[in-house]
Amino acid sequence: MFDIREKPNMVERAFLIGAHFDRREKQHAMDLLEELKELVATLGIEVVAAEQVFAREHTARYLIGSGKSAELMKQAKEVNADVIIWDNELSPAQQRAWETEGDIAVIDRHEVILDIFNMRAKTREARLQVELARLEYSIPRLTRMWAHLDRQGGGAGGGQGGAGAARGEGETQLEVDRRLAAKRLDKLRADLEDVKRQRDTMRKERSRVPVPHAAIVGYTNAGKSSLLNKLTAADAYVENKLFATLDTTTRRMELPDGQSLLVTDTVGFIRNLPHDLVQSFRATLEEAIQADFLIHVIDASSLQAVEFYHTTTKVLSELGAGEKRVLLVLNKIDLVDDTRLMELRREFPEALTISVKTGQGLEDMLHRLHDFMIDRVVRLTLSLPLDRMDLVALAHQEGKVLSEDYETGMAEIQCVIPKHLESRFTKFAVK
């Protein structure tokens, strides 16, 4: 595929810059810059310095004023940075201007997130989605990707610099590149449609046995994968880094009343998530749209917990999942003191408080999950004649049999079955 840009062989030392254009937004901008530090650290790059600057207006060439830009370029060289990373999104022209005049690699928050997603993607679907987002990001930046070809041949005979494609008369390398990129985009979109059809088929298979489905959502690094592992004894990848999980994982769990529940872990959300990534990961996040209800996990130990909550609900609304029933869960309460916990309970009065690490509150959570699904099942005590073993088999297949006894010459069973099957068992129910 076409890489976003010609990166240095090894980027090790980063100088971060964040700009805000309204003095009232200073604290918010500083919080975002701190988050960018975590994102950059996830890529294994050392942050050697960071600067938050105020500018009165946007400029077309540098985003901020030329004087401040020159000062920041000088600072980056003084700390021996080999890349400048902007928290703000730069246009292709602004990126070129900074690189040309600063003589240093320059990227923005958007590209950092793309690189993390590219590093984390494991399944075919996630890799396709990442490549699609990267390619859509790179196309406007193609004009600087092939500057080295100005000194090379590239005729129709397959000369050097043609990227494996012959150029017709009058066709520049940039035109060839854009044409190939457009073809690759079409192929990626078609492949993703195939994956989507496969996922739809899997959902239809699941819907034949109407097991309720919950999707775990929340800000990145809130503990979603850890919660899935705890509830279902799954082996979802867990790491204390942003975007540790990109691929959805669905596992089955059993509630105390014997009812089954499918639980899906989804990709984490983040502030200023590039819009094209929201779109390209739509198929992954469709699990949230298709779920019967959501388990929204909030990191109680974060000082930005309220803002992270609003970020997640905003993106869910964009995806069409804003009206879903939600079980709100405050995780990591083992890291929170009593004063902070009271503040969070005032802000989120309906939320459960848990610690996946210590197990605190998980039993209460299981009961709340049961309450969320109480209208989907019914618990029955049955006395069935032995010639109606078909109903015993049905109870095993579609529900959960809690106990069986045949000593009386009847099939005495206790079971939990889907509500829509209740009428088939009613005449044999024991009051």
C-alpha cells in the first residue's frame, strides 16, 4: 500500500506542540496534550519536550503565527528532537511548510492514532479498516511522497520510480500514484463489504438461538477487556496502554439464574477521534449498534472521567446507538478515595461501582445484568409426563435446566426458558 509519508528510519525523540485559539479552552487543550503524550508513548517514542501555545487566529501556512513557528522549530532542534508532533490536525500544506522550513519530520495527532491502530490491528477486518483509513489520510499528501522521483526515470518502458506501474504519455508520477490509490481504495471497500456480509451471517446464526447480547463500550484504557475476561473467563488481550484492543471479541457467560448472555468487547473511544476512523471502524462498532444493551465502563480513577463519558456517548450517538439501554459501570474504584467516590456518585447516581482487579462489586453487577434481561426469560417448575421428553430437550436446547428428577415417574424439572416459549410449557407448570 502507499505509506502516509516517508518517515525517518527511526523516530525516537518527539517534541509535542498543542495550540489553542480561545483562552477559555486552555485547560482543555492542556488535557489533550497530556493525552497525546500517552499516545506517543504507546508508539514507543520518547517525549523530550511539550509546548502549549495560544494563537489569536489560524494561519494558512503554519496554523499559528510565523514568529512563534520559527521559535518552536528552534526549540525542537535544541532538544535534539527528530520529530515534531502536533496535537492539532494539520493540513497537507501546513505539514509540508513545517517540514521544509524546520528540516524535521512533522506529524499530527491524526497520524499518531493511525500508526497506533496499524500496530494494534490483528484480525483481517481490523487490518482492512486501518489500511482504508491510512490511505484516505495519505491521498491529499501524495504531492510530497514522491519528491525523490524528480531525479529519476519513469517512462512507459517500466523505468525506475514508476512504483511498478507504467506511465502513459503526459502522465506524471503523482497521477499514476493517485490512480493506483483510487483502485486500492475501491478494493479495500469491497473487501470490507465482504467482511460485513460475513459478520451479518454470523449475527443471523446467533439470532436463531435468541441469546441476549451486551456490548462493552467506553473510553480507551477504562478496563473493558479486563471486565470481559473477568465475566466470561475469556482471554482478550489486556495492556495498560491506549487502544490495546482494536478487534471485537464476543464470549458467552452465564448469569446466576442460569440464563446465557453474549458479551462483546469493542474498540475504545478517544477525544478528537478522527472522523474517518469513526467511519472506517463502523463495522467493528456495529456490535454496539446490534446489541440489546450496552455496558458503559468509566475509569473512576481518571480526573477526566466525566468528559470521557460525554465523549463516548457522543460517538455512540453518531453511530446510531444513542438510544440503547445502558448499564453504567465505574471501574477501578480501588484507586479512588472516599471523597472522589462521592463526587462520582453524585455525577453518576445510577452507576455501579466495581473493581475488576479486586472483584469488588462484580456480584452486584451480575444481578443488575439479570435485571436488564428479566423480561426476556421466565423461570418454571415443570412436571412433565415421560412421553413429553421433547419438551425436556427443548428446555435444554433453548434455555437452562437447573435441576431434573425422574424418581416419581414424571420429569420434574426446574428451568429458565425464553419468554416466547412459555406457552408451550404452561400446562405442565407447577404452581
